[in-house]
Amino acid sequence: MTNVLFAARPERWQSYETPLREALADAGLPDAVLSTELDPEVVEYIVYAPNSGLTDFSVFPRLKAVLNLWAGVEDVVGNETLTVPLARMVDTGLEEGMVEWVTGHVLRHHLGIDAHIHGQDAVWRAGVVPPLARDRVVTVLGLGELGTACARALAALRFDVRGWSRRPKDVPGVECHAGPDGLRDALTGAEIVVLLLPDTPATRNILDAGALRLLAPGAVVLNPGRGPLIDDDALLAALDEGHIGHATLDTFRQEPLPPDHPFWSHPRVTVTPHIASETRVPTASRVIAENIRRGEAGEPFLHLVDRGAGY
Amino acid sequence: MTNVLFAARPERWQSYETPLREALADAGLPDAVLSTELDPEVVEYIVYAPNSGLTDFSVFPRLKAVLNLWAGVEDVVGNETLTVPLARMVDTGLEEGMVEWVTGHVLRHHLGIDAHIHGQDAVWRAGVVPPLARDRVVTVLGLGELGTACARALAALRFDVRGWSRRPKDVPGVECHAGPDGLRDALTGAEIVVLLLPDTPATRNILDAGALRLLAPGAVVLNPGRGPLIDDDALLAALDEGHIGHATLDTFRQEPLPPDHPFWSHPRVTVTPHIASETRVPTASRVIAENIRRGEAGEPFLHLVDRGAGY
């Protein structure tokens, strides 16, 4: 018998209870106990959302692993009461959804679709044709699972794709850069920038005033990654002076984004409510059940967080 | 020496003169005479746009071929004075641009981007996440060069893609249907329909009231193909009653679309000014030069029109 505590907001339990029980049964653990309330003495695994309210892991003496429901772990990785393995969510559904959000918004800005949506003014503007994707430089910052998947999808659509990561990576069809010097090369002249870095002390404010100045005039910023990657004031200033043409933002330093935040009212900003990286319940349930199966079988966990690197 | 008449509107000549001369030289024909005015007696090839005003081909006794600048040939294929081979434009740049327009607008509607563009009202609507592409049925009518390229690109993005063509085709990753019976299967329950058929008597009004009723409630119609493929009144009625959620239209029965046409003012219609299938000058020039080289070398022409089928 395996005891699994589900620690997330109540609406998540509503979504996950049935699929997670099915996934556990499919993984060979039909007798697993899955509940939102368990005696801390018996808890072996915690299915965990960082906004659950649970912050003291020291009360679970038999805890074997914490299985994060989110891709982002910045709100839990520094928790000193957490001494057992911590796994991130790497959900194929999440990855697919992210690729769709990123390719959709890249193509939206590439094609200038907003001008058509806003400009149904009965004026036929023939001959205003966007360049081909092959002549459009798109830079993806962050080449983890999500960044790599997005960079590959954009390259498949023939965009001129550059990628950047802290450590050198190789992605077919993508001009890869690494390290602090590589960042300058990756950003210089880029027309669309996609932020898919983890939130760590090294990445915070990576898109600051200096980085924004490197981009092509009129460049577009897409942030489906983490709010703190952007220096918000620098972005607003660059939008106001016109050097940045548009920002489409899905993640923010404070979520929900406060109603009086200038991003909401800025004519060159599109806010989406943290939907790009939404975990999909059926696929995520299978990932969690597989990790519990591995724990019980003594096999290594999937998607372990590197506590030193912070992701 | 090869005599080539350029018959298109003056602005086209401005765009094409230099690239076409370069392409002819690159094709081994540096001495070719290329002009907008030539003695009809000497003309051997005509680079042709159907809106050029030239309609009588019987005055060119030495004519070897007509090389259309456009993909669409419906305005020239029935011309009885044209008795020499007629080639369509199959431009890799045009194909790439079409794939970008189609994938961009499919993703726009799939992700519900319009709601975000219009709805920057400081209300954080968490949890409203679109389905994954794998759960979205997209049907492409027409599996010629352009339709096939678009269907493949959508399948690569994991959409649930169906294709339909008059004659049976096989496209990897696409559920292919053919013939009148197959049309019903291809359309039934489709959530996004992309029209990429040629304009022939058999395809005119193919998306009529009956066909529209087969689509899923709230379905989206994309028409980057040809205006007459749609019964406009039936589409407007289906939009008004809400069965069709949106139409994004790039081609029309009359172009420019008249300022008082209801498509301009309908809240569920986006008009784009025939930009999806824009020929790109450098790539198109190479296609034309290659066909002239073939004609002079006695090799078969590329992209010949089947005069009986009408495309």
C-alpha cells in the first residue's frame, strides 16, 4: 500500500482525483491511497502545487518524494524543510500547449494579424505583404524541454531561429548560443524574442534595458516563461519610445496581474492569463503515477530538480 | 535570341524587370529580349498576369508558351485564342507564405487569440485553456501543392487534419477523403475549414448552406483560395445565426472587396486583402526563367495547366 497526499487547491483535486486514480491503477498501483487528508505519519509521496499552502515538509517522516504539478519550482526549490527528491512536471500536454501558444503568437506578430483584426475599415490595402518566415529572426531564450520544443517547431516553419542557454546546447535547425557573451549575439537584431528560461537569480531581469536595446527596432517580446525574467519598467519604457513594437505576456511577477497594472492598459501589450504552460490533467496524471511506480520499484525518478541550479 | 513579352500591370514590371533579367542570365539566356512592348510577330513567350488587359493571343504567330505569374488560371484557361502550353506559377515563396498565413490563422482561432486582443479589460480569466491541437479537427479542401503543404504543416503541429480532393490523394499524417461522398465525411464535425481549391465550375459554391451545416457548431472558415468557393449569402446567414463562429477571408468574388460589402462590417469576419498567396518576385522569376530555358532546350515545361480540368 502506497500513501499519496494530494496538496493543491480544491479545484485541482476535482480535476485530478479520477484521472490520477486511473493512472495509478494503470501503473500497477491499484491499492494506492490517494487523498487530500492523510495522517502526516504515513505520507510517502506528495503531489504538490506550490500555491497549496503546504510549506513545512518536516512533518512527514516517511516522505520519499515530492512530485510537483507545475513545471516551475522556484517557489519550492529553496524550501529547507524539503530534503527528499523533488520532481518537476514535464507534461507532454503542457509541452504541446506551449508550442501552440508560442508558434501561434509568433505567427500572429510575424503576419501582422492584429492590424487586420483592428483594421476592418473597408480599405483594401493590397501589396502589404509580410516577409517570409525565413527572413524573420526569432530568438528563444532557454533551451530546456519547452524552449527546445518551441525552437524546433519555429525552425520547422522556416523561421530564422536562434536559441540561447546558460550551458551550450545543440538543437538541429537552430543557431545556438550560450553563456553571457552568447546572449548578446542571440539578441542582437532579433525581431521576436521568446522567453522560456527558468526563474533563477541568474535569469532575473535578463531582459533589461540593455538587452532590449540590442533587439531590432519594432521587435516583439513574448513571455510565456516567468514574470521576473523581464525588467517591467524597462519594457514599458521601450514600448513607450517605440523601440519595442509589442509585448505579449503570459507570466507576471504578481499573478493574477493586478487590475491597475500598466500592462493591462498599454496599447502595445497583450496580457494572457498564464495559459501557455497549463498542465493537462490526463497526461500529467500519467507522469505522476509513473514516478510513484518508480519510487516503489526502487528505480530512479524522472524529471528530478537540480537543487543547486534551482531548476 | 529569345523574345519574351512581359504582360502585367506597370507596377509588376517595376518589381520584376531586374530580378527576371538576372534569372534569365542565370538560366543561360543572357541575350533574351525582355520587354513590355514587342512586335507581336517576334514574341515567343509571354510572362502573363490575367489582369494585364491582354486577351487575344492569336496575334502572336511564333508564341511557344504563356507563363502565368499567378497560381490561379481561371481567368485565362478558357481563352480560346490561347492554343500554346499554359503554365501556372508554382512559387516556393508563394507556398511558404501561404503555409504561414494558414498556420497563423488556424492557430489564432485555435488559441482564441482574438478574445485576448479585444479583451484587455483587467479581468484575469484563469483556467480558460484551449484544447490541444491534437483534439482540434481541421479540414483542408484542396490537396494541390498549396493545400498539401498546408495540411502537412498543420499535421506537424499535431492538429487532427483531414484533407479532401476531387481525385484520391495520399498525404502522410492527413486523413484523406475524395469525391462527392468524401466531401461530406471531410466536413462533418470539422472545427476549422481551410479552402484551397481551384476555381472551377465543379468547386464554385462548394461551401454552401448544406456544407456549412455539416461543420461543428462555432466552426471557423478560412478562405485563402478563391472567392467563388463560398456561397457568400449562406456564409453570412450561418455567421448571423451563430452556427459559424468566424470567417477569415483573403479572397473574394470581387476584388478589391467593395467598401459596402457586409464582410467588412460583420463582427465575425476578418478580411485580409488577398495577401496569403502573394507571389514573391525573386523565387517567381527563377520559375519563369527555368520554363523559358526548358522551352528553348526542347524540354517539357514545368507546372503545365490541364486545360480540360481547368487548373
